[in-house]
Amino acid sequence: MESIFHEKQEGSLCAQHCLNNLLQGEYFTPVDLSSIAHQLDEEERMRMAEGGMASEEYRTFLQQPSGNMDDSGFFSIQVISNALGVWGLELILFNSRDMQGKG
């Protein structure tokens, strides 16, 4: 029988360890997840700009830190979902409509 891959917790990189343990290999690094987070940040910035780049909401948005990552090693659920999407996997939240009545 093959051995089970287990990446031990290091710092606050829970998302990285969760993904790698789930996928059973060293597939994601903090740099990989940061790249996904930056891409999501850019998509959010572009959507906010649609309301007008001179708007107060847009200026306030630009002043806020990323909701997709921080310096501690936190990555949002959206980053995790997009990382799984790389492998053709879909994250379905347990309280979503897709899960209602299943259980």
C-alpha cells in the first residue's frame, strides 16, 4: 500500500496544507496561492471600477487590504476554490443550495 501524504502545519498556511493534503502531494506553495489571490484582487478591482473610478466606493475599496490573502499566510475560501479549479475540482459549501436535502 502506498503511503499517505501529510504536510505538517507550518505557520498560518492552513489553506496550502489543506490543499496539498487533500491532493496528496506538494502541489501548491504560498507563492502559487498568492498569485491566485492577486488575480482575484485584480478581478475585484476591475469590477469595482465599473461603478466609476472617481466614485467614493472605488477609492475606499482601493485603500482596503486584500480580502483574499494577508501577510500571516491567510488565504480566502475563494483562493482555495480557484486552486481546486486548477485540478478540475469544485468546492461546494456545506450550506449551499446544492447541498440542501443531501445528508
